[in-house]
Amino acid sequence: MSKVELQPPRGTRDFYPEDLRRRAWLFDQFREVARRFAFEEVDAPVVEHAELFTRKAGEEIVEQLYHFTLHDRHLALRPEMTPSIARMVMARAGALRLPLRWFAITQNWRYERMTRGRRREHYQWNMDVWGEPGVAAEAELIAAICTLLGRLGLGPGDVKIRLSSRALLEEVLRADVLRDRPEAFAPLCVVIDKLGKIGEEAVVDLLTDPAGAVRLAPGAARGVVAALGVRSLDEAAQRVPAGSAAVDDLRRLFELLAAYGLEDRVVFDASIVRGLAYYTGTVFEAFDAGGTLRAVCGGGRYDRLLETLGGPSIPAVGFGFGDVVIQELLADKGLLPDVARAIDDVVYPFGDAERPAALRLATRLRAEGRSVDLVLGSVKPRRALADADRAGAQRVFLIGPDEAARGVARVRELAGGAERDEPLDP
RNA sequence: GUGGGCGUAGCUCAGCUGGUUAGAGCGCCAGGUUGUGGCCCUGGAGGUCGCGGGUUCGAUCCCCGUCGCUCACCCCA
């Protein structure tokens, strides 16, 4: 039999202890921020019915679905968490008290070509508010993101959140080029999301593609692209009818964010639309100020997703925050901590004769809640001490024939080197 | 899919326009202390030089193929 391939499949990662410590540190930051905002954690299977994810708007996330058929069931690894959360909300829609604040830290899958910041498997911190139609929900979510960024050491000069509103764009287009074709709006957003990546000409080509879902006239397509270049919310407001709900919402959202003290974190950017079809209102993305990496996180309002899936109408807004780009950014800035191992005690019997006493001591310490490494083999004290030092232990309990005879353990404080005896059976 | 870079010890890499026993640092193991860590010193193990073919007296080095990794582009969460 040939030896197994040592590398995991392309785009996936192994997490050795030092890697997992760092990941756990990041997840701890996610959890702590979620806790401070009183969001409850949920989870769902990584394998779902593929149809939960399949939509028809030409989204990349659907085209890159990691899926397979098994026993006539078409299954898929989740590419994102939102549909699963929506399914969970829908399943208990009648029993849930709204608004609901849920978060999840999930592994997501996407079958795609690898580039910097993108892998086939990644983790994402997801926070969602269900049942709150007002922008207070958006503000709270964005505040959570900023709280996290701050905890990681990333200031306003490092990461900015750009936000806009699909509702605003929709108002502009409904009054004009999409007057009779509202169904073209979602696919249009998917195309516009590519603006910064493929350029205006390519976007116009896609918008006018006779085989596409949008099919605008060339002049109209250019008008759409031009509308995205507006520099400020005030300028955008001039393009929509007075009393625009979308403009009012955005203005209100910026007011709330200012009240959170986040005015230096957020900027209006009409070109932000996001690549997912289900967004309906506010959309936002966080970017590193250097502009060298892809989006750190992104989210928005999706008030009609539940209806789309056949459920009741419940407004919702949320974001996904991936683990890959943020770690690259932190590494670039030297902000990734080297998380050391930290056990409390090492219990070291010199030989087999002392082992029963040693394991009883270890058991007692563990019952007290301490993290105890019981030395398993027969090693020299030099080795036991060195290992204890590496493991970041505070104390080492040495039990040799002499100590066993006296009914004590020799306790050594590794930091200072002080030693004393401790009774084995107090 | 296109183009570039790279595959040499467990890891990061060096190897001078092809030459004799392929090296370093870190890590690992052992010893320097018959029962005491970090630092230091000494020694040791560990390599089909990704794989296959070719050129050559001779290939880690040159050529072809192949597999893998990686970066950029294409494409896009």
C-alpha cells in the first residue's frame, strides 16, 4: 500500500496546536464581542440540502458550491451561514420572540481557485439580527465589527467600513432604467459588485449582454455605472425623489454610527453593492486602508430572504467576517499574537513506584480545576523540567522515593525556582 | 484558463556559469549535573536533492515531461 498524501486537499488547512491556539484566540475575540452585544450563539450542519443555496442570480457563491449527490440526495457543504440561519428561523418562526440576535462561527466551503485571502475552506464569524426593520440593527452590527477591530488593534487608519444601500440604488433605477423590470435588480447588483474588479467597460458589457439577466440598453448601462460614482450621500440624494426612504435610512444610520463614536470608521460608498442576490437594503464591507487585501468582512440587509425560501416575512440584517483575510492583515501589521501554551502544573513521578502517588496528586489538582500534565513515561528530571518549562507550567510537583517515603511532593515554582514540600494526602 | 517563481534534512533556506564524503540555522535525540528547566557547550540521528526521462566521463545544477506549492492575472466572496 502506498503512503498517504501528507498534504490536505488544496485550499484546506491543518491546524497544529500552535495554529489552533491562534485560531482559538481569534474566535475568542469573536465570541467576546458577541457576548458584549448579547448575541446568542447557534450552529447548524455543515452539510445542507443543496437547494437551500441554489439561486438563479449568477452569484459566484452558488456557482462554486461544493456539492455532491449521495443516495439520490443532492447535498452541499455550506458556502455561507445565512441560509442555514434563515432555515432555523423559519422552522420556529411562530415561537421566536423578535428581534432575534444570533451569531455563529462556522466553517464554510467554496470550490474555487486559490488566491491570496481565499481558500476552499474558511471560518466565518456571522452575526445577524432578525425581526428589526430599522437601521438601529445595522448600527449595532457595525458597532460590533468596530469593537472587534479595535480589540485586534486595528484603528480607523487601518480598516474602514464602506457602506451604501441597495434600496437607494433601486430607487434610482426603478424611476428610470428598470421601471418595468424590477426582477432585473438583483442580478444587476451581482454584476455591479464586480465594478472595482473588472472595470467599467466589462461591467457595461455584462449589463447589456443579450443573454444575461439584466439586458440594459448601452446608454442605460452607462448611466447605472455613472450613478455609482457619486461621491457623497448628499449627491446621491439629489438623484432620487424627495422623501426617499433609502436616503432617510442612510442618514439615520450615519447619525447613529456617529453616536456610537464611529464616524471615523465608516464612509459612504455608492459602489458597494455586495455579490449576493438576497441583499435588499443597507450593504457594507470593511477594507484594509492599504487596499492590498480583499474585503475583511461584509454584510447587509436581506428583508426578503425568508419569503424567498417560502417562509413568513421577517426583516433581517447580518454580516460575515472571515478568518483568512483578517489574519493576513494582522500578520502584515505584526498584530498576530504568538499564543503560548499555558498549563498550570506538571506532576512528575521519578519512577513507577511513585506513579500511584503522582496520579492521585494529579487527580486532586485537576479536581481543583487546574490544568495538570502528568508525566507519563519514565524520563529524567532534566527532561521533565525542560518539558514543563516549554509547556508554560507554573509549578512542577516532583515525587521521588525520598518524597514518597515522607508523604510529600517537592513543589518547584518554575518562575522563581523556589521549592517547598507539599503533603500528598492533606 | 494565462504567465512568473519555487520544490534540497521535521521547518526556513544555502549550495560559487555540472565535479569527489550535499551544508547552515532552528527543531529533534543524547551527554556535560548517579534527582532539577530556561542560557551555554559537546556529540548524534536525519536527505531516493518532488517524480520520470534526456544530454554528459560525471547532474541538486543543463534540457524535456510530469506532479505539487506559490504569486500575479483572468474571475470573484
